[in-house]
Amino acid sequence: MKHLRAINKKARRIDDAVPQMEAANEAAAASGATPSDMEEDVVALQQAPRPHVPMGCTLSFSPGWEVDAGGGTAGLCQPVERDIYDCYVTCFWPVQVPDHVNYSPDWASNCATATKDWRNLDLVFP
Amino acid sequence: MTVMQAPAYRRAEYHGFAAGGSDFVYLVSAGAIFEIDAQVQAVLDRLDGQELGHAALVRELAGEGGDLAEAEALVRELRAVQLIHLGAAPLSVPEAPPADFPLQALVLNVTNQCNLACTYCYEFGADKIATPAGKPKYMTLETARASVDLLIAEAALRPSVHITFFGGETLMNFKLLRDVVDYANGATAAAGKGITYSLTTNATLLTPEIVTFLSDNRVGVTVSMDGPPELQDKHRVYKNGKGSYAVIEPRLRTLIAHHRTRAVTARVTLTEGVTDVVRIYRHLKEDLGFHEIGFAPVTTGETRAYSIDADGMDYVLAQFNLLAREWLEYALRGEMHGFTNVSETISELISGVNKSHPCGAGMGLMGVSPSGDLSPCHRFTDADTHVMGHVSSGIDRAKQGDFLSRGHVGAKYDCQSCWARPLCAGGCHHEAFVRYGDTGHANLHYCDWIRQWTDTCLHIYGELAVKNPGFLEHFAERKGLS
């Protein structure tokens, strides 16, 4: 260590352990198992301090959970209705939106994978 | 709106101090001590009261046109030793020792009788917890042998064990003491173990023959006494009120002159009006010739006439600091000083202890009453509330487990934000019981005092680490020998 000098036994044990820990961490990072948290490559849109997010962006495909950088939905680049797909397919809440039983049975037929095909979902005007 | 906190660097729990022209940190999660350079101090200052993300911290440290790689390496180093951490602090509660932790020492209360009637005595005084009525007053050889056998069996693979003889006044049962040494020497040799002995006495019954026996058998002697005549005779009196100084003085001189094999130490109990630590030290060290002297305030409830109030404890601390300064001056010259309150703390600092429990009571050490009842230590002897098995039937593991889980530092709420907890761990179990009725209660009345004293000893440690590091090695094995 360059900036710290161990002056008791416990400190010397830490001193000895540091190179081993670093070697293990580097090996784990190299294998991709545990990416280093120093790179800050994962950020949350609503974290503090707030990361820079272009107005309108969201990376989330689960409805109700995505908000724009202002904390609302008005600034999202797609209308929230686009994301009704996730309600329709996977939501735990027992309601059909859009109502694929009565009005829109084929609403999601052109959307096999939401992350790829979401543009094929259209608004529903009952 | 739910806001998530971005991971940012915070300072770990540490106590910073400067000594001998250098800066140091005492790292609380480990008990480690590091000397730090100006750049480390700069990081700690930067994180004082604010948190910074990795990129921001590195950028600030590097400054305008600075070396980013150097700053990055500095941050990595501080992270590796956990002086700073990203996000919430990791939990750092010391692990409890295993349930079958091997026994190392027994304190044999060879008698609960005493020829003195010291007014503050925890065994007989106003705050006593012992319930000796109807129990044997003197330990029998049979009980003592069973104690030795238990110690050897429960010591498992330990290479050596220790017996402390205690009372009452220990020498009122000297005959048993002699027989126990004889028996234990044989029994430990047969078991392939070593054994050491120590003895605590009020010195009133010492004779030249006894001194010769103690010296021949390398029995370490601790004398309970309070100082020069007017201080000694204030509380350490016979039942008729007569002081004991005149009786013990010639006996002490014989003891110190003829006990050649182990250090002879004095243990001073500080009470209201008996707080002149420096004066007491001078008398015991220079006039009488004790090798080492240790001091501790009396254990009492809050309201006893002899208990020391807050102002009194401030005075004691000032006196301790004077002697500690002298200890350091000796140490810088490579000389030993007899003030053991410093020596003991230094020996714990050098190894970097991080205690799960304040002491070994109920773990590696247990007390045995004259009847053979086991207790966490000698201070709980004969107390029905704290029986922890019997030498004939063994350790009561359920009661031991209960005692140790109460006493674990992690169970003491007040200790969790204190930087001195690796050494203190909440303080004496017995003191806690007398004061708060619970052995697992932190000794809150001493918190400020302990922190200040630990800080004093850290300064001494730091200065020696810079100016005379070799001297510290003298204390590396101290605990193992006492």
C-alpha cells in the first residue's frame, strides 16, 4: 500500500489480504461475473444525484414503472398506452387492458417480443 | 416520487488522531491502526459530511489537469482497507466465539471469608450480589481437585492452563492453595499441559514461608491495596475499624524483596477521596517497590458514599493522563514503566483486538466458589443468580449461552455508534449487573471516560510507532503471560 502504513498486527493482516482480494476481484471482473461497481455503468433514472437523461427516454418496458426524467409520463417518447402490452400479457392485476376479450383480440398479434416489436402495437380507440 | 440513492463513497467508522508528527486512523470495524499520508487525509476531509460518487471523487482528487490514475489508485487503496465504502456501511459485528470455546483459566475462590472488612467490597459491601448463606466457607481439596480436572478436560487442545487463587482473603486457606498447586502440577503434567498460577491477596497474612512458596512456584502475586497509610486505611480496615497499612507494610517489603520469579503487582481501588493516582503510584512504586500498579474505580450503585462522581472521574482521568505521559517518556527511552492501565491497553492495541465480549468471563475463564459452583468470573462467586454449572457436573451450557449472548457487543444498542467498542465491548458484566441489573447492559456511566482514555493510549501508540516502534513489541505477548 502506498498511502497507508500498517502499524499494528490487525492492520498488517489487512495489508496482506489486500493483494489477494484485488486479484480475486480482477479475476471476477475479467470473467464478467461481477462487473466493477467503480464504472458506474448501471444507473437508475430516478437516482440522486440524477443522471443525464435525454427528455423522452425510458428504458423500461413495464407499464406503470417508467417515468420520464421529470418524474412524470408526459415527457416519454412513446405514449404510455403503447405499454399496455405488458398489462395485457404479463400483469398480475386481474383486468384486461385493452379489452382483448371483447374489442381487441388481435391487439398484440404483431408483437412477438415487446422489446423488438413494440412499434407494431397501436393505440386502441374503442 | 421515489428517489433512489446513487452509490456514493462515505467514510467508514474510524477515529482519527495525530501523534509524533503523523496522522493516524483507528479503524473501528477491524481494530486496525494505520498511519496515513496527506492525500488520505484529503479524501477523508472531502467526504466529511458529504458523499461523492466514484467519478466525482476521483475527479476532485485529481484536480485541474491532475493525475487521474494516481487518484483512482488512492481511492482503490482506501476502499480495499474499507476506510471508505461505496453505499451503506457493511455490517461489522464481531463473530461470537464457538459455543465449545476451550477453557483457559479458573479463578478458585478458596474461601469466601475475609479478615478485613473493606467498606466498598463487592463481595461483602452494600452492593454485594453473593448469597453465601448456608454454603461452605472454605473450599475442600476434593472440590479443588474436581476444579483442576474440569479445567484440564475443558481446555481441550490448549497447551497450557492457568489458575488464579482468590477469596475472600486467599491466604486464609493457604494450606489448600499449597495442596492444589501440588495436585495441579501433577495432573497437568500427566495431561501434557503447562500451568501457571496467580494469587490475589490483601497481604495481611503473608509470611516469609508463604513468600518462598509463591516464589518457588512462580505464583504471580497481586496485592489489593489503595496507597499510602491515610488512603489505605480509609476503606481497607479490620472489622473493628482499624486500618491495615501498618500490618501489611513490613509484609509487602518481604514479598517484594524475596519474590524473584514473577512481577509483584498492586491493584488499587479508587473511591471518593482516594483519587490521587499519581501520589498513590509514587508510593507503591517508589516507596514500596511494586513492579506494576493498576487502578480501577470501585464498582458501586450510584448513591454510595464512596462512589466517585463525575467530577471525581474527570480528576482521575487527568491523573491517568499525567502518568500516561510519564509512561510514554519512559517508553521513548526504551524503559518500562509500571502503570499497567497503559501497558494493558497498548497490548490490546498492538494485536488490534476487536472484541465480541468485554472479557473472557464465562468463556475462557470461569470462577469457582468454595462449594464448587461455577460462575462467569470471581465477581459472581456464590451469587445464586449466576451459577453456571458445578465442577462435579460440568458447565451449564444453556446458562453460559444466555450469559454470553447478553454480553455480546452486538446486543448492546448503545455501543453500535461508539468507536471505542473494539476494546471496550460495553464494559464489565459485573459492573453492569450491579449498576443496571443486567449483565448485558453497556456501562454507560463510563463511556466518555473510556473513549478519552482509549484516545490517550492511541496517542501513545502512534508516537511510539513513529519514534520507537521496537518497544511496542514488548507488549505483543503480554496478555498471554498474565
